[in-house]
Amino acid sequence: MAGIHITDLEAAINFWRERKPSPDGVTLAPELRALAEVYALMVFRHEEEAEERGFPAAAYAAWKAWYDTQADTPCIAICSTSQGDAWCKGCGRSFAEVQHWPAMTPAEKRQVWRRITLQASAWRFNRYAERASAGTAASAASAAAPGREAAPGPEPAGGAVAAPAPAPVPGP
């Protein structure tokens, strides 16, 4: 089973800090409290990942709410795997990752996002970076569609490299 990386947990915490700031500087929103408990245990145990399956329900729901604001796929519509490449030059995913993407869990998708972002060798990070940013802006716009709230993407925590965040969209 896939694990949720500590930088994603930090991004989710920052997302909720922005959405539900503390009224007195001490009190935490329930979502923040749930995420902070998992984060504290990870720091205490010197762990970089927490198993998706072992997340407390409230913490997973808060993390998933942040996850739903992120671009789902790194695809920039230049798929070299369809031409026989084992690794896509456009997004950096393997042929198997491209094929199984719809069936992957959120944590598995975030692991792939993390790997391709750290490698930064796919065209989405250099030659076609503007196409990738246009795709994340479109994702943010679709997230703002009626019935769904959109929020600004999180800042990378601790100087870590994070997956591209959607462009900020004013909240309700």
C-alpha cells in the first residue's frame, strides 16, 4: 500500500490553516487537529511516510480534501508512451503508471507526482512548463465549478519540492 509523504501532510496542514485560521492563535480547527496528530507522530518516529491505510478517518478526510484541490494527472497531452517509450517524455510517468492511473489510490498518485517532480526531467518541467501551468489553471477552474469549492494551492513546506499547485481561486 502507498504511503502519504510528510510534505503532502504539511501541504494539507497549510491548506487548512489558510481555510480555517485559529481565532485565538491557539485553538485548532478539527481538520488541523487530526492532521497535526499524524504529523507529530511522524516527526517523533522520524518517518517520511504514513501508510494511507493506517490514517485515522478524520485525518484522511482532511488530507483528501486538500488532495482534491490538486491537479489529478501530470499529463500535458504529449504522451510518448503511445509511441513505444517506456517512460513518457511529456509527464515523466512509466507506461504502467499511465495505463493504471485511473485505478491508482490518491497516495499512489501523489508518490508518482513526488518522484517526477523531484526528477524534474519530463518536458512538463522544462520545454512545456507553460502547458503544464495552463493545465493546472484549468484544473483550478474546474474545481471552482458550482458545487465544488476551490482554494489556493499550498506552498512547498520546508523548502521541499512539491507538485505544481493550482492557481489561486477566490473562495466563496
